[in-house]
Amino acid sequence: MSILVDVKKYLALEEAPKQVQDYLSVAVTDHAYLPKTEDITSDWVAYIATPAFKLIRENLGHDVEAFASIGTGSGIDVLTGIELLGAKRVGFTDLQKSVVDAAAENIKKNLKNADSIELEFGAGDLLQPLENGKRRYDVIYENLPNVPLTDNTKIEDKRNSGHYLEKRVEVIPEFVHEQMLDLHYLALKQARDYLADKGAVYSTLGGRVPLSAFIKLGELAGLSSEIFTYSWKVQAEPEDVISGYAAQEKAGLGPFRFYRASDLQKAFANISVKESGKNAFEIEKSLESSKLTAKEAYEAFLKGEVIGHTVAVLKSSVK
């Protein structure tokens, strides 16, 4: 399927975009994550990554040279990195070749000057498809799935981009697995070999576990981590995702954290992007009495309530 994206609206720009077309024509394969462009508050790139990218650029005071996305899907995140971060060399990966090939075409055809951007891409596991390229990136972005596929489901069967194949050869620390952060841990471990000097990985993480777990995640991966921004969003695909977390809770993991959207809206009222990371733990504490387990959240969802979760952008760099 194809979608049309009004970039000025999608990225909340004051002026027309400089690097990408004013309207993106994006082909989304059957196995790629479907952007929520009609509901920006549910869209990871528009609602979570975009404010973070703008803050990265503001803090740096200059464009970044190289940007990479792990698990790009449609390629919209790469186009966003080019527009907002000014990246001139971009790397991107996804698990399946068809997804990566479609993303590459989406990126090329939606640039105003495709010849000015150097692309490095490949299909495969996390950052490994980029290992034979220039490798070093100033900003590495990842928004990887947390919920494993059920044993009788194959990644190719349908649009399973919100899930991952659980069986791994690498050793995953028990703490990481209990928090359902396996892929994020592996991405951070790999990232050490792909970061430029003073570069950082920005992980967009659904705050369904305590913020302290994210800091420990970075430490276990051998990196120094901090909460860069903190916000919330409505749970996309709630039937599938919340029930997936509830099943993992039943299996002994968690408990996980969800909230009614109305409670999240109150907690984050008047909190700016700049302030959010510094005040993250204080905001989390204010929500303590409102949290729902995945089981409770799923029951509330079935009754018609709107369920959301907090979102942290974790910044991790070499110590």
C-alpha cells in the first residue's frame, strides 16, 4: 500500500521542508510497520522521534554528518533524520530484504536532491548489514519491538513488525529479558562498533517498565545512558500489543505499566520537550498511583477506555 504524508504537518515545521519533498509518497510493504500518519499522537516518528531530533540538532548547534536507523520499516525515520538533523550520509537496516529495498526507493524518490545524500543499507540483524560500510554514525536511532512472536507464527506470515523472533544465540542478561528489552540491549551492544566520536544511540522506548530499568539497560550494554526526553502516547494497535504484554505477564515477566490516556495527559501538561528528560523521574513518580498492569489495561481497553503509556528516548554513548 502507499501513503501520502504532508511533511510540514507531520514534522510540525514552520516552513516548507528543505531536504525532502513537501509531500512524501511512501510505499509500505506487507511486512513493514505501518506509520500512523492519520493519528500523529500514535505515530512513533512524528510524535516521539521528531521532537528528540529537533532537540539533538539544537543542542549540537550544527548538522550531523551521518545518521543510522535500525529497523527502518518504510524509511520515514531516515527521511526525518535527513530533514531535521541535516545528515548527508545515512545507513538503514531491516530484517527482510523486501522491506529494505522498498525503504531505499522511498528515500531516494522523496529527496529534493537525491545525489547529495549517501545511502548505506542492507537486510539482516540490527546493525550488522552496515558492517562493511563506513560504519561510524553520529546519531543511531532505534525503535525496535519488545513483544516476541508466538511459537507458531513466522515473521513472514503477516505484518509482524511490532514483534520479533525471540530465539537468539547471544546471552541476554536475565534482568533485560524480564523487562522485555532484549532487542534494545543487543542493539546497544552492537552500537559501540558503529558510533562516531561523541556519537550517541537514541532508543525510543515504551515506558512500560520503570525508567531506572532503561538506565540499567545501558549500563549492562557497556554504555552510559540518560533519559533524553520523556513523553507519552496512546497505545497503537492496543488489541495486539496490550494483550501481548498481558500474556508475558501471565508467563511471569513484568508486571508492566500502562495508564489511562486521561491520566497521562494531566501528568504531562505544560512539560516542554527540553524539560521532560530532566524531570522524567519526578513525572514517573507522580503517575505511580495511576499505573495499570497489562492485565488491568487490557480489561480497561475492552471496556472502551483509551490506554496509553509513557515513552522515553534513551541517549546512550561510550563511557
